[in-house]
Amino acid sequence: MLQKPKGTYDIYGDKAIEVLYLKKLIEALMDKYNASYFETPIFESSELFHRGVGETTDIVSKETYDFKDRGDRNLTLRPEGTAGIVRSFIENKLYADSLPLKAWYFGPMFRYERPQAGRYREFYQFGFEAFGSNDPMMDAEVIGIIVNLFNILGLKGIKVNINTLGDKESRENYRKALLDYFKPYLNDLCEDCKKRYEKNPLRILDCKVDKENEIMKNAPKMVDYLNEESKNHFEKVKEYLDALNIDYTINSNIVRGLDYYTHTVFEVEADIKGFGSQNVLAAGGRYDHLVEFIGGPSVPGVGFALGLERLLLALEKEGIDIKEKEPLDVYIFGASKEEKKYILSLGNTLRMNGFNVEIDYNNKSFKSNFKKADSLLAKYIIIIGEEEVKSKILTVKNNKTKEEYKVKLDNLIEFLDEKLGDDDED
Ligand code: HAM
């Protein structure tokens, strides 16, 4: 039997209900922020992700799905959303519009990682990117979106960790300090960290292997290398977070796995017992030079992405149920095969008038049709027989109270509108 590829999963049944529920909730939240929806290609030119900045990131160095198409082009399945949105922002000259532009997206990302709980090779991200504001107010606003989403869902066990990487100058000074500091200890570090030392010493700080190593704990801290402007920016971010009543922890070991960050970086983790090691639900930061680096004008950006699977896991761990089924307005079935055309057309008319309708396609017995209507949480049932077709008077049954109404076909829509409107007010 053919099976799905390792590290992927199917969305159907309850999971599909949950995913659609979250997507709708996110869409409504994004409307509140005046954010625009984006969809960019699932594959892009490889060079968009393999930018060769001279620095190393796990995603760029070993985790992408790269392939050649039949035209010998080098393509990559997107490992994250930011680079594609930035490419689109530049290619469509959106920087010429009034800024800031707030963009959001929702879709699959691909990384060749070792699968485990909360880590997949195909996973979904909800992401947000704001272009054209270097004001620290936007950094706080972006973190606020994540916190608001969790609050709306009632998710309590979360922890917001923030840090700053400073601007280019501060980062360069810090880089030098790290090189000096780690030099005598190189042999005590893991193999990956030895490579990081050469290419991007900041990444040594979030090594999972050497985490408990004393050498790490005593390493120089970014805060001590920030210039005035960077310090100021971070102070303001904190003030704006306070203004939004957001609790946060400053965690100087957050450097993030992607190379494009400047100033604020953050990770929102699940603070839930037994959650497992893949506990970062959402993460992001500011990237003031990425647009320019990818070939656009100098436009600052800040954003985040949230992992859908980890959010679902967090909701499950906290016992928050979001898989409530939408009830059906009307279920229609026929007394015999003779009424099939009639129920098909009646169902169609009702759907086009705004009702959610299911019909019986398989000539099931009365008993199984009633059962089906129950399982779909149908509010009303219409049974069509020879008599109904002839008289154009239909029997409409309230599936909760079991009350029956005789309704003229011509008045059916009005009747249902009124009844279902009443139900909604309950
Ligand atoms: P990231 O930290 O690589 O950042 O990923 C963001 C989130 O995606 C993670 O916190 C996690 O919830 C989820 N995630 C990442 N990898 C996996 C995986 N293999 N399986 C399941 N979930 C995963 C970014 O992607 C940046 N683009 C965020 C950003 C946006 N920064 C600025 N703007």
C-alpha cells in the first residue's frame, strides 16, 4: 500500500475542522489589524533561500528540499514564508505604495528535519510581516498579535521570550567578542559549534548539545555590546510591550536559526507540562536589511510565524476543544427513487439562498436518513414524497422539537429564514 512520505500527515475529519476553525479565526483577527492576505509560490528559485550571506543557518545549510525542474532550473520548496513574501514585496513594487504594509499568510512549509512530536517535514505556518516601519512600536504590535490569538483561544500556558541582536555595528562588535571568548575552548565544543565558530559564532549560543556547558553560561552577553541606538530600540520595545500588558522574559540566548534578524528577536513558547522539546509555538523578529539584501530598496521589516501543529498540540494539552461541528440547516431526503431530481434541485435552490444543506444521494431507508440528519446536527428535515411533489406543500420537521410544519414551496425560503434566524438568537 502506498503511504504518505515520512514527516507528513493528512488533514481530514476532526483535524480538518480544527484547521479550518483556526484559519477563520486568524482571518478575522487579521482583518482587525488591517492586514492583507498573501499567497506566494510553494517553490521558489533556490537562490532566494540559499542567499550565501557568508553566515550559516540550519535551514539554509541542510534542511531544504532542493530540486531541478525539467527546464534545469534550481528550485526549492519553501522552508519558511518570510523570504517569499519579501520577494513578492520587491517584485510587485509594493514598497511604492503607502507603508507600512502588513502582510499575512497561511500555508505549508517544508524542511528536511528529523521528525518527532511537533516537528514535521511538511508543516503549516500562519505568518505576519510588516514592512516599512522601523519604529519599535511595530515590534511590540507584532508580538501582541500572537498573544491576542492565544488569549482569544483561551490558551494560558505561554511564555514570551525576547532578546535583541542590535544593529549591524553592535552585532559585529559582539561577534568579535564571541570569537575571542570561544577561541581557547574550541576543542570543548560540539562539531556543529566548531563550524558555527567559523561562520556564525552567534549560533553557538543556541546550540542544543552544548546548552548546559559552563563555557556557554559564561559567554559574553549581547546587551553589553549594544550601541546607544540599539539599546534605545530595545528599551522602547519593552515599554510598548508594557503598554500592551504583555508579560515577557528577556532571554539573551535567543539568537534564532535564520540569518536575517536585527534588533528584536522573540520566541513564544508553550509553558505546559509534558509538552516536549519542540515547544516554540511562534517566533520571529525584525529584519531591517533583508529587503535590500534580496534586491529591493532599503525597507525595514518585522514579523513572525506560528507553527499550526504545535498550536493544535498546545490546545489539546490544555483541554481546549475547537472541533465543534457547524450544525447543518436542512437535510432533505426522498421517500423513493422517484423524487431524486426534485431533492437535487430543491437542495440546490436552498444552497443558493444561503442555507447549508445535505441531501440523500443513495436512497437510504427512512431510519438511516434520520440517523444521518442527527449525525450532521441538522436543524430541519424535509422529506419529499409523491404527495409533496404534486401539492407543492412540503412537510418541514424541526429536528430538535420534532414539530412538523406544512409549508408552501413558494414560502419555503422565507419560512426557513425566519426559523433559522430565530434559532440563531437562542
Ligand atoms: P522559525 O522559527 O523557523 O521562523 O519557524 C517559526 C515556527 O514554525 C516555529 O516556532 C515552529 O512553531 C514552526 N516550525 C518550524 N519548523 C517546524 C517543523 N519542522 N515542524 C513543525 N513546526 C515547525 C520562521 O520560519 C521565520 N520565517 C519567522 C519570521 C517571520 N521571522 C520574521 N518573520
